[in-house]
Amino acid sequence: MLDLAGDWRAAIADETLRRAFTLPRTNDDDWVPITVPGHWRSTDAFAGTDGPVLYRHQFAAGAAPAAQRAWLVFDGIFYLGDIWLDGAYLGTTEGYFNRHTFEITAQLAARSEHLLAVEVGCPPGSDRSLTGAFQRDDPGWNPGGIWRGVRLEHTGPVRARDLRVVCRDATEEQAVLLMRAELLSDAARTVSLRTSLAGHEAADSTERSIAEGSNFVEWTLTVPRPDRWWPHALGRQPLHDLTVEVDAEGTTSHILTRRIGLRSVTRKDRILAVNGERLFLKGTTSGPARPDLAAAEPQDLRDHVEGLRLAGFDLLRLRAHITRPEVYDAADELGLLLWQDLPLSGPYARGVRKQAARQAGAAVDLLGHHPSIAIWCAHEWPNRGANLLEGTAVRALEKADGTRPVASRAAAGRESRDVLRLGRVMPRAVRFLTGVDRRQAESLRRLKYRPSGGFCLAPGTDPEGVAQPVVVAADPLPDAVAPGDTLTLDVHVVSDRRQRLAGAVVEATLTWTGGDRSWRWQGDVPADGCARVGTAQLVVPDAPGPLSFALRLTANDVAVTNRYESVISA
């Protein structure tokens, strides 16, 4: 492999440069040095442009070894690309997270010095570019550029492209992986696919006849008595290396590996189950880590995932974007589930439906092997004209990956803070809400499994304490009360622990200017459940000023508190 990242040269596109920049003889000494991978606005000379931008890179590479083929691979071009090598047009790209591959065997055989030229476009305000949160959140920012790696690879006569791996079943007895790949062959021939994981090989690793060009093949791998992957709240996160070898003419032509976890995911009535164990999802929402995502430090991306896990969250929703590989790898290792949006946000032209379907399939190809991805989501939020596009994306996701639940859109949080009342009147409306605040999240936890399956906090909400495994909660105080009003506050304990919380003690104190009153209850809290422990009732005294209701729970190694504030009016 030859890494082609590093120092390139770039210029803002105009018609004169377009006609000449692909030719090796064109002089680019006065062009601006630019770093690949990166976004063009990270370079001062292009900080104010919306492009298109022309990129050039010169490199040395000899002919591929005998019986081998050479390939040019782009891991990500934001958002449109046209590719030339040594003046010859290779093809076009669309989609910022898609991996694009071009054969260049003949070009490398013709000379040893080469010019790679790329025109990159990322139109601002376009209703045809599926860039999701990157341009919808900040219309003034342009994320254009060659933002992921570029490299030269060699294979034998057959290359496996876009290997898709998803886990269909994972019981104590066996796990079943479904695989699909595109085989690119230089001639009609017979090939053999050998697939192995944890010492097991696919039962149908037999010879297959393929034609010259593109061939799509599908097969399965069954693993007996699998060491299963779990979210961090339910168990361990064992990961395994899956290896696929393509053999042609008696030798290995191409090898692909994926790191996977064996687990199954189902969702019924918005309640998620992993390996058959239900889990109330305490989630939060995140847009891109930074607008210039290529510049994000790998450790910062991992630290964000680790921080959410330590805070007790089960789920991270990646809102309207596909992020860097470090996030998915960290989520796999740390047992944090992911709600993965496609980069669709707001209205789009009808003509993007086919491209949306293609990118949905590309997302499954790229990410389907990650056990942390629990839910696909087609569109960020409802809007006029989005239904047609949502339906297209949902069908494409379901066709590409039938092993995970697919949401058409995120169910938005409600304006009303009284989620408990809404749940009594419209139970279906609170089964799973995104964009909620802290108090709404607390109320949804009280509705655990009856009927709520979880929540995702709104972006920017302080996550501290929201997702702790045990909470003590009460009916929220009104913003203001009057002397003589009767307060009746039900107190609940919610536990996500998988063992009964025995002998829990709850102490409650209502405090006002010049006085207070206390209550105390004791009992057991069921595993993975919610218990009403008592009711605090009081006639509001004639004491204008602040009113505070404080709660404290203790049980063995557990000690949690909560507080509600109000005002007694004059």
C-alpha cells in the first residue's frame, strides 16, 4: 500500500484551470499547498470559498507486480469529486462518507511518475447534497475537501469491494453472520471465498463461478456457542476479527478483515432488546464533533464516548451525520449503543431519492459490522416534502440490513414539560422521545417500559447525573404555589440495576422560609424496575419565598440525591 495523503497543491476552480489542471505538464508552482486529509477552509487561502477547488498531487509508483492489479482508493471526498490520473478521467464520486475505488493498473504500467488531479465540489445551500448536519447546522460553513485518506493498493486478479457484514442472530447456541461483497474480476473464472472467525469457517466456503467485471455474492457464517457482545449495562464486549479471503488461480487474491461483535438487536413498541434482554435507553444526542471533522483528534473522539459511558448513558444518537471511525471503534469497545442517522436533514429535491438510497446502502457497507450500532434512522426531523425521501431511505436501509430496527425519523421531544400527564393521556406519544430536557428525561424514566423505552437528551443539555443507574424522583413542583395550596408529591425510585436493591431508604424534606417537614420510607426496589415508595403531602404555609423539595436515597453502595425548586407567592 502507498499512502497518498500529505502535501497536495490546490487552487480555486475556474474554466481556464479546469482545462489544464489534469495534465502532467501544467505547472502548479504558484498553487497553494494544502493538507490531505482535510477541509479546504482549514487552509487560509481557501477560508472564504465555497469552491469548487482543484487538487493536484504528484507521486512515483511503478507497474503492479505480475498478475496483480492496482487500485486508487478514496476514503472520503466532501461532497462531489471528479478524478483524473495522468490526464485520463477515472470517474466521479458523490457522498462524503462513501469509499470510492478505481482501477489504475494500466496507468501505473505506462509510466513511473504520476499526477493525481481531483476537482472537489460542495455546493452551499444545495437541496441535492446529502451533507446533513454539516451544512444544515451552520449554513455559513463549507466542509468541502478530500477529508479522509487516499492510498494506492494492490490485489490479485479479483478484488472484494464493499464487504457488508451484519449479525442476524446471536443466541447462546449460535450466531449467524450475513455477508455480501462485490467481486471485481479481470476475467471470467472460478473463485473460492474462505471466511473465518474465532476458529470457525463458513459452511458454504465453496467455489463460485464469476464473470468478468462486477459480481455480487452473498453467504453466511454460523458460529456455535458464541461469546456474545453486550451493552455495558448488560455485560462484556468481546470483539472478534472476521477474515474473508478471496482465492483465485490457487492463490490468495484479496484479504479483508472486520472487527465485529456477535449480538442481536430487536425493537418492539420502541423498547430495545439486545440478545433478548430489554434495555431502557438513556441516551444523548450529538452532532458532528466539530465542523472540520477531519481535524478532530482521535483521542478527543474516544474521550467523548468514554465520558458518556462513565456517566451511565446507554445510547448516543449521531444526529444527521456519519462520523469518524474512531467513534464507532470506541463504542464497540466500551459498550455504548449508537443510534445512527443518515446525513439527511431538512427538505431536499425529489431528484435525490436514488442517491439517498445508494448512500443508505453505503452506510450499511461501511458500518454494518459494528455491534454498537443498534438503530438506523432515515431522516433527522419531519418537514414538508420529506415523507417521500424518508420512505425511500427507510426501504433502502431495511433492504440492506434486515437485522436492525429502522426509524423513519426521530420522535421529537414535546413542548410540554408534563411528560407524565402526556403519558397518561397519549401513551404512544411517550414511547421514545428525543430532544428532551433533564426533567422530561426523569419523567420518562418513571414510565420505564410502561410505556417508555427511553429518551435522548437535546443537544447541549448538561448530562451530569441524568443517566445514573439509580434515581430517586418526585412529581415536579409547580413553578409557583400559593399559601393554602395542597401539594401531593408521589416519590419513586427507578433502578436500572439487574439485581434487586434491598433495604433502600428514601428521605424527603420540604423546606420553606422559617420551616420544613420530613418523610422517610424504606423497602426494596425491583431489578430493572420502578417503585413508588410513598407520597409527601402538605398544605403550603403562608411563608412567601423559596420552596425546596430535597430527596436522598441510600442502599448499601448507592447514595443519590435530587432536588426540586419552586416559589411561594406573596
